[in-house]
Amino acid sequence: MIRFMDIVFSGIAIIILFPFMIPLMIGLKLTGEHDIFYTQIRIGKNGKPFKVLKFATMLKDSPNLPGGLITAPNDPRLLPMGKFLRKTKINELPQILNILIGQMSIVGYRPFAKKHYDLYSTEIKQYINTARPGLTGIGSIVFRNEEEILHSVPDRHFFHDKIITPYKGKLECWYVKNQNVKNYFFIIFCTILVIINTRNIFWQRLFKELPEMPPELKSYIV
């Protein structure tokens, strides 16, 4: 049922959104490094790598520059249109094609770079490997301000790898265990709310049985 909804919704989204994407693609072509799309190898269902598609928002060599795979709010590697596209999540829209062809779902865990995938325990990998990664998910909603959090801590790489990643893994496992049509639509609804207002916490009322948050995160996620 969920796969059927992914196909229907992604097909409709392509038809509706494509005319609005044309000005964005022209703007990207005329600015920055003149690339419209950016592809990166990510880990998907069954632990298999695939190319995730995004609008280009950062310098092509960003993973090899200071900061690596972690992006700061005012990262100097951002292209002229990059900050706006990332803040509004418009940069993720090309992944509708990944959804249509079956590499992703609308709702799931965000597809991992291998470096981040390898941070998870074998148990967590076994759970997430059974599902498709998503355009959005419970982890994306809870950590909607992840870039701001990492920018405000003394050691962002430690905080990402040792605090955020383990909890995010528990959240993604929770969704895999509780994957159903109701939660599918609830997560889409909450995603819209947090895009409009990153401090919206309505998700806490809808998902009351999420894994307990570690104390180190409670002051950052409200």
C-alpha cells in the first residue's frame, strides 16, 4: 500500500512541481559552479548503495573541504542559492525521481552516506536495511535544526557521531517497527509544519511513544 502511494504521490508531484523547478534550474545554471543537480552515493534498502539526487547547493568538492559531511548554517561552501534551497528543503525535491523508481519512499530514514551508515550498530542496520530511505522521516522531524545544534556545540563531530547518531538510529528503528499508513501521513503532515516553523513541536503530541531522548539533547530539541 505504501509503495503504491509513493508511486501515485511522486508522479503527481513531478507533474505539478516541474514548472516551478524550471526557474530554479535556470538560476542554478547561471550561478555558483553552474551545476543544476548533485548526486552522492548513499546507502539504501538492504544496505545497497544508490545515487541520491539533489539540487546543487554546495561546492562539488565539499566533502573533501573543512567541515566534511557536516554542514553549518552559514557554511562558506554553500553556493549563492544554497542556503535558501537547504532551509526550505527544496534542494531535496529531485529525490522524487528516486522515489518513483523505487530507490526511496516519501517517508523513511534519510539515506546515509556510508561514513554515517557505518556508525550504526549491527542491530540498527538490520532494522533499517529492511526499509527504503525516505524524503522525510521521524529523524528528519526531530532533528529539523540539526545544523544549528552542531554549530552550537564545542565538538560537532563528536556530538554528531556519539550523541545525535545513536538516538537517530533508535528513531529510525521505531519507524520501521511502526510503519503504517497512519504514521506515513502523520509524518508528512509534521514535516510540513516544521518546514514552516522549525520550532513547531506538534510531533511530540502525535508520537508519544518515541524512544527516550538522551539528556544531552533535551536542551536543543524542544
